[in-house]
Amino acid sequence: MLTQDWHPRGHLSFASSHPGKKPYQTIEVAYGTQVLWPDHCVQGTEGAAFREDLAVPHAELVLRKGYHREIDSYSAFYENDRTTRTGLAGYLGERGLRRVFLAGLAFDFCVRYSAEDAHREGFEAIVIEDACRGIDIDGSVAATRELFRALGICCISGNATEAGPATT
């Protein structure tokens, strides 16, 4: 299963949609605080496409997220309002899957919220940290590691000799 940010032009989360605002500033919206991002992963553009060398022929599902203009979506399980489900938990549960491995961009946003929500939905969440990259806004990478520790979400890396709770 793959996730793909799939934002329409003028998405609420784009700093360019808010005159006078810059990327990484925040605004308040109906569902809480929203980080403003540079325009990214705009539907139908090269920036939204998977890398040409990504070869995952066994992937049965591509879950597109962030396609609602007025709500962002970090998690593969819920929109940022934290109530609107994407359907992923049901999809995985119907197949008898109980463990998810997560990797990608960004460690401290999309991977974090997906791992947290996987845990919330009763799945064992394992983050492959070597296959992630964080943005680190105001210590968000350290905060993500602390959250993972508190929830018992494992972070593994190629340097680890055994899997265990997230480490710094």
C-alpha cells in the first residue's frame, strides 16, 4: 500500500493561498492549528508523481490524501480533523493485517500521524527511520521520537541490532 499527497491547486495548507503568509508559519482553521507549506504534490503535476524508479508491483492500493481543498491530511488513517476516516483501517483489517511498517516523508508529520493513528486503531506500528526524512519545525523530530516512545511505537534503522522503542 502506498500513500500519495494529492492536493488541488490553492489548497488550504499552501502558504501561497494566504496573502502575506510564508511557509512553516501557522494559521488557525476549523480543525485547529495548520502549518502552512510550500505548494507541493499538486494533482496531475510531476511533483505529485511517484518516482520513476519506485518499483512496487505488489502494491494493491494507492491511497491519495489531502485532496479536499479545505482540510489537510497528514495521516493515512484520518484527515487532519481527526474524525474523517480514509478507510485504511478497514482495508487492512479486512485482510487480517495487524502490523504496519511506515516510511517516507515527512517523519515528523505524515509518518508520525500515520504511526500514531495506526496505534490508535489497534495496529502494531513500526517506523523504518532510515527510510524517512523529517522537516523539524521547532523540534518536531524530537517531539515525534518522544511521542513514539510514550506510545511504544518502534523505530528501527539499518544500524539497529534489535527493534525497540524509538531512540534519540
